[in-house]
Amino acid sequence: MSTNRNENSLILFVNFAGVALAYGLLGVSLWLSVDVPLATKGFWGMGIVLLTISLINVVKYKFDMRIAEDRISRIEEARNEKMLEEALNTDL
């Protein structure tokens, strides 16, 4: 279990570093581009921030749906086990 946690933390670190690098390079690109007016730079920046927030929300809701489905299936399995156990106990 701890090995899996270490692998996940490494993958998360690489992903966060990639996102930070992408934002940094995009910021430098927007800052240094002299042909693009400031209003357009701001519009692109707001679009990227809103896209990032939307993607975070999509991932969060997908994760929440998976957890809810898992919880429901565990409840159903426990109920089925209890019903089987009660049926076996009443037959004896």
C-alpha cells in the first residue's frame, strides 16, 4: 500500500510541476509578446484560468460519482451477505 502511495505522490508531483511550468511559460509568452494588445492578453489569461477551474470541477465530480457508486455497491454487497447469512441460519 505504501508503494502505491509513493508512486501516486510522484505522479502528482510531476503533473503539478508540468502545470506550473506550462503556466510559467504561457505567462512569459504573453508578457514578452509585443504584437498582442494588453486586452487580448488579459482575455487569454482569464480564459486559461476559467478552463483550469472547469477541468478541476470535472475531475472532482467524476471522482465523487465514482466514490458514490463504490459506496452503493458496498452497501448492496453487505445487504446481500446479511440476507444469505440469515437464510442459512433459518434453515438450520
